[in-house]
Amino acid sequence: MVKGIQRRFVEMKLSGSKAYESAYFILRQSGEAEKRSESELIDEARKIVGALEPQRRKKTDKLIGRVLLYLFFLFIGAVIGFLLSILFLG
């Protein structure tokens, strides 16, 4: 005999991710989820997904900062080299 279990879940389609298509939230059977409306459950799932977003942004912001710093020092080096060449050759 095969016994089954019925579980309720919320599926969130993720449009901003290249690696993930969707996220599934399995609702607890404690009865708390039964008291909430569908829109409240979706809003809470969005908050959870949104809380993970800043972690990804921090890594991207850090990388952009490093690239900009590298380009700044590259530019400063080129300017100093140009000025030294004018001073000694010109």
C-alpha cells in the first residue's frame, strides 16, 4: 500500500537569476499558513528572496570597486609617465 502526504507550497519564479529558474517554499503544517491569505504568503516569500539579494550585490560592488581602483591607478601611472617624458625629453 502506498501512502501519500499532501504538502502546500509557494513557487516563486526568479527572473533576475541566470542559474536558478524558481524557488519553492514548503508551508508548515502547523496551521499558521492556513490562517494567512495567499497574498500574505507570497509577500513573505518575496521578502525572504529579497533578503538574499544584497549578498550578491556586495560581491558585485566589491568587484566593480576593484576594477575602478585599478583603472584609476593605471590612469595616474600613464599621466606621470607622460609628464616625466615631457620633462626629460622635451
